[in-house]
Amino acid sequence: MTTTLAQRTAALLACTAFGLATPALAQDKTVKIGVLNDMSSLYADIGGPNSVVAVKMAVEDSGLKAKGWTIEVLSGDHQNKPDVGVNIARQWIDADKVDAIADTPSSGVALAVNNLVKDKNSVLLNSGAATADLTGKACTPNTVSFSYDTYMLANGTGKALTKAGGDSWFFLTVDYAFGHALERDTTSAVAATGGKMVGGVKHPLNTSDFSSFLLQAQSSKAKVIGLANAGGDTTNSIKQAAEFGIVSGGQKLAPLLMFINDVHALGLKTAQGLTFTESFYWDLNDKTREWSKRFQKVSPKGSMPSMTVAGLYAEILHYLKAMEALGGNPHDGAKVVAKMKEIPTDDPLFGKGPLRADGRRIIPAYLFEVKKPEESKGPWDYYKLVATIAPEDAAKPLEASDCPLVKK
């Protein structure tokens, strides 16, 4: 009898405790976001400290702090090394109770963190990494990608230049996951448009001397030399190509991933005429101009935002909208991402567009050409719009996706 009474009492107390805990959990309004990127090397100007600024702007603009939320932003330098990135992310999730890892330029790092985040049921808010595999064969219920991917770049620049007569390609490819994915996707896009790949060479990440690679590209006689690299590797290869007279010799350089920060570093005299694809430019419309000028005032170097920085701002805004819609932080990454896919995306930089089942946000892309020095009206006035790529053409069709989350 005593035992039965004790058991009933224990059960009652447990139920009471559970009943009290559930509303408390729903009212948890603390969020931690870790910005993980290259803070000190060849991708630092693309994101780096600027990404942290963009995340903090999104936190303020979300209005959640005024509603009683506590949102903390951490930052870390992954040094473009997957093991370093995973160790930082694991420390953040396990010890610091970080809810979301954000940015992750360098596809090798992003793919490694993607696996960790799934195992830990956290969230990966990718804006920096280009590999389309994050929303393809490596997709998970915990990861979203907002800004761009290798499919977008390939089908923008690759198809446009091939249609314009550049039907033979040689690739200078950075030798890791991003470069491999970009070359793969561009080769497919070029072939689908009637062109062909005549050769290619891989180079190490953060290369200072491109002479031997450029000589191979020059001797290939390919009409287009595709630069499947980014950041400092792209600017170095373009500068050295000019020294070899490659463009003046009749071949066209195609930087498959280029950012406004790269054009700024090169200067218009060197960068003029380059054609590439982006999903954002600060001078696109009134809303992008207004936000970009706000950003420039707080940017550590007074720069305009890159495509990935703008995408990160929009992504954090949407992530926090999902948190608010949930009524609190469930500390359940898959649940938060599911809510992100459920509610409509809408922000001042990219407008409206669905977040698909594979985690890819659907937005337009733009083919830009760098202005000649005499065409520029002032600082950061660098691009002229060549073509707009419809949202449905800028992302791989869902029916062709190899993401396991997509039902065919």
C-alpha cells in the first residue's frame, strides 16, 4: 500500500513538473549564432568581419531584442581548414550552446560542418559556401543555403559566354570541393549549350604564382579560360593573366565566382570587361542602395557588401522570423529549419522567394559586366547589368535534384 502510494505520488509530481516545464521551454527566448568564416586569409574581404557586421544588423533589424529576446553573436576563423572549422563548431554547440552556425565560406569546411550540424541537430545557415551539393546529395533537414551555388554560377556565366561564341573552355580550378563542384557544373552547362572543355589544371588554395597554370591555359588556345576559384586566387590569376597578355591575345577570362570586393581590389582598369554572375549588387534598386549605405557606415573597411554578406543578412532575418513564429527557441535545429521552409521569405535585399524542400532559397541571379573606368560615376559604381536570370533558372530544378529530402 505504501509502495503504491509512493509510486502514485512520484508519478503525479513528474506530470506536474512536465506540465510546468513545457510552457517554460516554449518561452525560451535566447539564441546564439556563431559566424564561422575566413577572418584573415584570401576570403576575408568577401565575408570575414563584414559577415559579423551583417549578422548584427539583422539581429537589430529583426526587432526581437525589443520583444525580450536575448541574441548573442559569436565569431570564429576556420582558416579554410575543415578540421579547424568542425572543431570550432563542435565547441560552440557542445560547450557554448550555439544554436546556428552561419556563413561558412569554403565548401570543404561547409560540407564537414553540415555533417556535424545534422548529428547535433543544430542549424547551418550557409551563405558563403558555393557547392551545390549542400542542397543536393549532401542536403540535410538542418541546412539552408541562401545566396548562390555552383549551379547558379555555371548556368549564368557558363551558358552566356558559350552562347556568345566562347565554345571551347580551359579551367584553372582551385583544388578542393568548391573548385571541383564549380568546374563540374560549368562543364555540364557549357556542354548543354554546345561548347566543350579542352583542358584544365588544378592549383592549390591561396596560390601566389599562377604563371605555369596560365601558360598551360594560353597554349590550349581555348576561347575561354574559366577561373574556378575565388577571392585572392581569382584576383591574383586575373592580375597575372594581364601580365601575360592573355586577354589582349584574344582569349577571354571568365571568373566563375567574383565579388565586388575583388573588383575593388583589382581596380576598373584591370577588371573592365569581366563578365560573371551574382545574386546581389548594392546598386540594384532603392532598397539595396539604402541597406548597403547603412552597411558601409559600419563596415570595418568602409566597403560595400558582397553577395554572401547580403545573403547572410537576409538569412539571419528569416531564421529569427522562424524563431518568433515558433514562440521561442525549441533548441531543435530540424524543427527551426522546417519552420523556415514553411513561412514565406521576404526581405529588402532579395524580395520574396520560396525556401525549397532541399534548403535552397529561390531568387533571381544577374549577369554583370565590369564597367570601363570612364563609365563609372563614382566609388563602387562598378557593374552594368547584362541579363537577369529567372529564379527558376538560377537553381537546379527540384525534379533533377539528388537531395534525399526531395520527393520525386
